[in-house]
Amino acid sequence: MFTPDKIALCGLDCTLCARAQDPQRPCPGCKGPDENKPEFCRERCGIIRCPERREKGYRFCDVCRDYPCADVMEKENRYTSQYPLREPPVQNLRDIRTMGMDAFLEKERERWSCRVCKGPVCVHTGICGKCGRKYGRLCE
């Protein structure tokens, strides 16, 4: 939970995804192996398929000359407006650059850990993946 390998190329924290919190078949995150990843993340995500990223081997999208591209902005708009909780990938990348990865991960841990059991709260549902407590919009 809340580790550098769970921060996607676009800046999303994969720890917060409902699929990553699946106790039976957890997704390893965008940077992990394809096993247990949803079809979208494996095959359709424009960021994963980005030829510029593949050619240059970028760790994060914000070093690309085309940043922020349409694919990054689609994630930004979706994750800041379509789910019960907000996870702004563009701001996350800014924070990683200004704070450093360790401080960013600590901020994520504080913001997204359940106040009761310390499990990760899901950005898609607003529910703790460990104890089931509902958080609604409290983590904004």
C-alpha cells in the first residue's frame, strides 16, 4: 500500500483503485505485470500504449514534451469529477516533483487511509477496501 510502484505514469495512485483492493485478485497497478489488470488498463489505456513513453522509457508523463496530453487530461477530468472522491493525477505529479516521493506517499497515506482500520479508501466508491466504512466526500 502507498508505494512508489503503485503510482501510475499519469500520477494516479493505483492503491486507491477498486481493482487493486480486490482481496481475491488484486490488480498490481499500471506498472505491474498484466495478470489481474482490468482489460482497460492492459490494452486500451492511451498512456500505457503511448509510443513516446515506450520509446523514451518515461517513469512519469510530466517529463514528456506533449504533457499534458489528451489521455492525461481525460484521466484528470474523470478522477476529479466522476467518482465520489477526488484524485488529481496532474497535482499528484506536481507534488511528487516538489515534495519528493516519500513525502508525497506519506500525504497519500494520511489522506486515503481509513480513520478506523487504516486500510485504503477506494477513490471509485468512497469505501474502505479493508473494513467497508463509507467515506463519501470526506477525503476531498
